Amino acid sequence: MSEHIFIGVAWPYANGPLHLGHIAGAYLPADIFARYHRLKGNKVLMVSGSDQHGAPITIRAERESTTPQEVVAKYHQQFIDCWKKLGISFDLFTTTGTPNHTQVTHNIFLNLLNKGYIYKDKMLQAYCPKCQRVLPDRYLEGTCPYCGFTKARGDECDACGKPLNSWELKDLRCYLCSTPPRFESSEHFFLRLPSFQDKLTAWIKEQTHWRHNVLGTTWKFLGEGLKDRAITRDLDWGVTVPQSGFERKRIYVWFEAVIGYLSASKEWAKLQGDDTAWQAFWQDDARSFYFIGKDNIFFHTLVWPAMLMGYGGLNLPYDVPANEFLTIEGKKLSTSRGWAIWLHDYLERYEPDPLRYALAANMPETGDSDFSWHEFLRRNNNELLATYGNLAHRVLTFAYRNFDGVVPTAGEMDERSQSLLHGAEVTLDGVDKLLYHCQFKEAVKKSMSLAQEANRYLDEQAPWKTIKIERETSAKSVYTVLSVLAALKTVFYPFLPFSSERLHSFLGFDGSVKEAGWKVQFLPPGQKLRQPQPLFVKLDEDVVDKESSRLDSLSENRQIES
RNA sequence: GGCAGCGUAGCUCAGGGGUAGAGCAGAGGACUCAUAAGCCUUUGGUCGGUGGUUCAAAUCCACCCGCUGCCA
């Protein structure tokens, strides 16, 4: 039976390029999951988009003497290019800047307002008279009252780690121009999160299938007690507030960005020519999955569900398989210090599949994990290429040369060969279950072990020997391994779509792996093979040194600049 | 500071009350179809530290140390 699977992926902030942490954390697992479900014959809707609002973008635009719209457009285009090159198969990747998004946001805002989940109140805000801008906490700087650090931010002291309220700081000033701010009273809307506390608690209790880290974080927030949160800001860049008197205010990004999941679904439906097509993914038995980094858990397990509960009639998340963080060469990623590997930069120089493999095989599912160029090289050369790529290449070239370029007729299958074919089906089944439960790392491992088993079989059978004595025996072994390759291109498809498609074609199939479905696609004897080529490129050892020094120099330059 | 997660073989990571696991790296071997890839065998860890609960702890508890994140 075909299922409806909604996949929401964290909205990247259109303020800078994407790095490997973003990919390992959200985009790659989401794409693996989407491809898997499509192959299973399920209906998948995977959406996301550029988050284009918020103060950092306006400030960046001012610094670069351009407009927020131009900053956003630049990165939005870069994101789209990256998705294409890396094979992240969104059904729609839009932005929060569409009229549709504004309309959907207004609809939810007014709905929650009418039901009393949103109320109006006054709050004090810091305002910089020189920048003529309301200053969010992190744009305030001053001296920490606890440790005396002179560059503490309005929300937290970087030196002693204490959380702060901006008015506690001594010598308070604007982070951008050092002018002392003045505090003004301003009217804003607030979301009554506490009124969802009980319902959320009851709902979270049922989510026993969620990851431990996600549940742990969620319970922590519930335990502390939810608090009301402002959902509007004094800004001019953002989604407008549909209330008179609020013409110069905008909806706070955190509130409208999560609504993007719904507005993107509606936009997708319109593009399909069926305005109601989104409903099948948001109602009834449809299950929704949200792929995010651990920093985003609060918004996806509590805030967004609360908004949905208040709104009514739409499915709450079925799962939020948040990943932990990726470190680079053992050090934490830092965009401001230039300690990052940028996706667009990687894709200019290397193939997508090896990266997908390296990140999936070591995905930060249960804890932070590390990416190093040495490890990347090893994964590519010793696992991907040596175990899987070489298996494909040795069998395909052997069949191509010795059996007239066609799939040989197997003849009678012995027990060993049958058990390997059975093993292929067991693997398919096992990977199926693992992917169903979002256990990506295990799924890669299990897939690779099938390739290992096939290598072992091939060595035992030695068709290169038997072909000199008994052609049928050799044909049987070759046929068996070709069938295992057919299974491998299927199990690996979610992880390695590009090489799977190539293998699919070398095996003589037409069309895409997608159409073949999640099953061992046995080869018709006599099917014409295509001239095989190596699936993966061996990387030279000096890649490690080159990339490491590149990383160091980028990082140093960045520090000199700032 | 509070809270959460993590700390397991040289490296990257699984496991999670009952004789320590995988892959890679290292060592030895047989083979040669293949991108000098593959296969077999093998070295290697008192599971961050100290206490405690238990017949039994890497696994539970307490405290400590280190790393990471969150504090809306």
C-alpha cells in the first residue's frame, strides 16, 4: 500500500553559503529518506526553501552596500545549484519571500489570534539612534556584570558563559556602531506557548519512537516550563503583520520560517495544477518527518507542533530525526573563523557521491561526528572504490569481455549461489527496515557488507579459472554477481544516486533506478550490457595535504580579515 | 551557571547488566578477473577517572575530569 510521506527540511538562512555540517545534519539524511520512499513506491513531498528574513541579512546588505533582496537572491541561487550538483531531490525549494508564504503566514497568524493563542502586549526594546534600528540582544554589547569581560553580548557572556539580560550589562552599546542604545516601549504580539504545555506533554509521551537526543532535549524544555514568546519585531524586512498599527513591524523569523513547510506544500500543489494536492501530505494517514540539526529541536518538537495544535486539522510531526553536529578535523565548525568546508567549493572540485557516502557512513546520528580529509580519502579509496566500485568493475568487465557483452545464461544454480542471491534479498530487506527508521549509518554499513559478501563469493568461485574448464560454471558465477550488482544499485541508490544510475545503465537497463522499485531486479539472460567504466575515481593521497592546508589558509585569512 | 549529549582498539565509529565489536590502518599468507583492487589469517582495548549497587557493570547510580550543544 502506498503511503504519503511529507519531508520538511530545515530552511537554510540565505546569509551565507552551505557547509558540510548543514549537509550531514539535515539535507543528506532527508534526501536519502526521500529517495528510499520513492523507490518503495510511496508518495513523497520533500520541501524547503531559503529563509530570507531577519536582521542579519539586512545588516549584511548594508555592509555590502546592496539590498537584502540581492543578498538573498545570490545565496538562494547558490543553494539551488548545490542541490542539483549534490543530488538533493527537493520537490520544491522555494523561499520565505513569496506572496504565497505571506498569505499562508497571515492565515495562521489570524487563526491563532482569533482563538486567543496570540495576544498583544508591550515590551521594552533597545534602539540605536545612530543606526536607527531596533537592536536584538545579540547586537548589544557591554561589560559582563559577573566577570568583567568588556565584550559580552546582550544574551550571553562569551567569556564566562553566563546568560544575561541586556539591561544587566554595564557600558551598554550598539554592537555595530558602539552608540549607547535607548530603551523604548513597543507593542508586539506574543504566542501563548504555556497554554499548550499539557497537550504537548501528553503528545510527546506518545513519541517513543523518537531518537533519545531529541526526546531528551524536548523534555528539558517541557520540564523548565514553556514561556510566552514574542512573534513580531520592529523591522521593515520580513513578513508583514496583518493588523492595523503594525505597518512598521514584521513577523519574527522563527514564527514564519516553520510555517514555510505548509506554505511550500501549498505552493507545490499549485505548481502541480491541483490546489488541494498538498492535503494528502498533511492529513489523515500521511506521516511527516522533519530533518533538522540539533540546534533546531525546540522549534520542531514544541513550537511548530503547538502552532499546528492551535490551528487544527493538520498532522503533527511523526518524527523529528534531528542530527547532532559535524566537526571538521576534530575542531568545531565555525563560519566566523573560517573553519568550514563549503559545499559549493567541494562540488567544484570533487564528485557528489563520495561526499554523500563519507557523510552518510559517519552521520552524526547519535552524537557529534568528525569529518576529516584523511577519513574522506579512506572512505573513497578503501571502501567505496575498493569494495563496491571495484566489485562492479571486475564483474562487468569480465562479463563484457568473456560473454559477448551480454548477461550470461546461468544454467543450474548451486546452493552457494542461491544463498548469495538470498542474501541480497535479505540485505534489501534489512536496509529497508533501517531506512524506514532513519538509521542511515547502519543502512550504509549493511549495504556495503553485501558488496563484501559478493567479493568473497567471487574469490571462491573464481570464474576466471572455471571459464577455461567449464563455461557454464563460470556463467553461473558471473550471472549471480551481476544480480547482486542489481541489488546493490538499488540499496545504494538513496545514498549514491549518481553511481547507481550509471551501474543501472552498465547492467543494460534503460531508464532510471527509480522506476525499478525497491527489489532485486534480476537480469534477463541475454540482456545487452553497456561498456563498463569505473564507478569511482581513485583520489591521490596528496588530496589530504592540499585540502588541509587550504582549510588552514582559509581559516587564517578569515581571522586576519576580522 | 543550569540542562542535555558524548568520552569504547592507532583512526572513524557500533554496542549498552552476563566471557569486549565493525571498518580502516599494522603484520603474515594464498590468488590474479579487476582502478596494485579483492580474499583468508592475525596483532591490538583493565570501554575518560574515582567510588557505589549487584552473584555479575563498558552497560545502572553518585561525584569528578574533558569535549559539544542548548538556555527559547
